[in-house]
Amino acid sequence: ATVKFLGAGTAACIADLITFPLDTAKVRLQIQGERQGPARAVASAQYRGVLGTILTMVRTEGPRSLYNGLVAGLQRQMSFASVRIGLYDSVKQFYTKGSEHAGIGSRLLPGSTTGALAVAVAQPTDVVKVRFQAQARAGSGRRYQSTVDAYKTIAREEGFRGLWKGTSPNVARNAIVNCAELVTYDLIKDALLKANLMTDDLPCHFTSAFGAGFCTTVIASPVDVVKTRYMNSAPGQYSSAGHCALTMLHKEGPRAFYKGFMPSFLRLGSWNVV
């Protein structure tokens, strides 16, 4: 378990270093148009598509803006992925009593358990990461000057509860992601091996990872957008995550729940592969 714990955390940090610009682009697209109605949001759209968002950020804020919040992101991965992925096999063995033939339920339970545990540990790092990714580097209204400043400012202005803001939608999002990601990865890989289409090597892992990433993004995107907006919101902007979701639906329509879908899918798929 210790080897898996450290291995998962280290591998997740390496994956984050490579895919972080996609995660930042996803956050920018998810919060775009938040304070406007649908008509004005379209008219004043600043970011369009994955490449358009990345190029706009590089042009207006410089290349370093793509790595806004990286320190908090790496802190998150060391605490979050270590628990979520590193303990998955151990928790799965606990639920299945060591049986080799685990059913779908025996895969869903450990996925949900490790996901919830990981959120409880890593939530403050996630809040800081999202807020850094959302703030424009070139703007005069920057909320935080450094990672340490962000932790201190949030704790001072919003209390320690502010560091755990959005825990409920984050638990829901990560339970969904964990179940969909780990389970579909297992199922796709098993299907490919049983059908003798591939052997258990890199091409098989690559195909399984991207398949799992797509399935996960389709299922988890609505919760992910609500989580991002709620965690990034100013005190009093939304009374709850449910209020945030209803406000989105009322002002921007159902399509708002799939903002940032493409960078989210590309990031999940490539992150899994790495």
C-alpha cells in the first residue's frame, strides 16, 4: 500500500505538469459568462475552444499564465491522488474479501470510498488551485499574490470553512469520476484483452485510458462545472451548490453544464495515459 501510495502521488504530479494547461483552459471556459445572461455571454465571449483559450491566455497574460496554481495543483495531487489511486486496490480487496472475480458493485464501492476520502484530505488545495487558475494574471483585480497568501487570505476572510468550500459537489464529482474512470478503464481493458484485440501493454493502456476519459467527462461534466464555479465564487454569491446550478440553468441554459468539455476530456484522457 505504501509503494502504491507514493507511486500514485508521484505519477499524478508528473501527469499534472504535462496536462496542467488543459486544466487551466477548462477552468477559464467553465467560469466564462458566469455573471451574464446567455445573449451577452455569447457576445462577449473571450475564450473559444481549447486552442483558442490557450492562445488568448498566452497572448494577453504570457505563457506562465497556463501554469497559474501549479504549486497548489501539485500539493493537491500528492495528497489527493495518493489516497484516490494508491488505496484503490487495498480498499477493493477489503470489499471483495480478496476474491479475484469482483462484480461491478465491488468496483464502484472502493472508487466512491477512496474518492470521498481524497476530497476530505485535499479540498483546501483544490480551492486554491481553482481560484488561481480562474484569476487573470494581467488583471488589476488579482485575488491572491502567492499560494501561501491564498491559504492565509481565504482562512482570514472566509474562515477555515472557506478552505473546504464546495466539498459536497467535489465529493459528488470525484465519486462519479472515480467510479466512471477506474471502472470503465478496468472494463475496457478487460474487454480488449478477452477479445484478444490487444495485449496488456502501452497501446492497450492508452486506448483504455482515453475511453475511460471520454465516458467520465460525459457523466461528470455538469457536476464539475458547478464545483468549479462554486469553489471560485465570492462569499455570498451563491447560497449553496444547488443554488449555483439553478442560477446557471436559469441564466445560461443547459449547455452551460458542458462548458469546457473538450479540454476536460483531453486532460482526463492524457492525464490517465501519463
